[in-house]
Amino acid sequence: MTWDAYNRRKEVLREMLEVADRRHHDITLTELLDTVDGGRTAYANETELLFDIQMTWFQRLSGQLDRLVTDSVDTPEIMAITAWVNAAGEMPGARALLDAHADTSALHKAYAKEHSLLAASAGVPVNHPDLAAHGQRLQDSARESAGRSHLAA
């Protein structure tokens, strides 16, 4: 991929995420590819787009975790949950699309890495045999917390 193609793809992705944030309850990957100018040129298929959305989400989550490490947070578990909730609040469209495609086998490795990141950030040793399962539980708690926050708003 050329530098120009890379930059154009990032711009198209940014536009797609803006659309997804506005329409996160009723947008699909196919609609994004078809409605955002240059979508089908930048992405060969929905899976390619989903990979970029997941990577952008992962970067946002990582940034939230980095920021919260320096803040006073009650426990590492609360920090991991808070980071996930904050990232989901900043990227509701990406989160909705990722949730809609949670069973996509192509992304299982990426989802496992996200769960491992959450667990390790919460203090679970990185060599723990159930690291990803701990992260999944943290993500489930974050979803519940985000749902409660959404209902209170």
C-alpha cells in the first residue's frame, strides 16, 4: 500500500467512524462501505474494514488505560473497567459494530488480545492460564457499567 493510499484509507476510516457514531444503532459494515465516499476503494470487503475498526478501538482502549494509570483509581480492576467504558463512550459506533460481529472468527485473536490487555491492566499476571477469561469478565462488567451509565443519562 502506498503512502497516499494509506493516508486515504485512514481518512475514509475516520469518516466511517463518524457516521457509525451518529448511527450506531442502525448502521452496518456494508452500509458504511457503500455510503462513505471512497469506502469500496479503500476496503476490499467488510472484514478488512472490521479489522481496521478493531485496531482503532484497541488503540483508543490502550490510550484510556495509559491515561488512567496516572490517575487515582480505587483498584486496577476499576481502572480497566473505567477505561473500557470511557473508550466505548468515545466510540459508540465502533463498539456497536464490533459487538454486532463478536462471533466473526477472523477477529477471535484480536478479541483475545483485547481481553488479555484488560486483564493484565487489572493486575492479572500475563502468564496466567486464564488471562483472556479474566479480561472477558472485566469486559462484561464494563458493559454492565456502561449500560447503567446509559440508562442514568
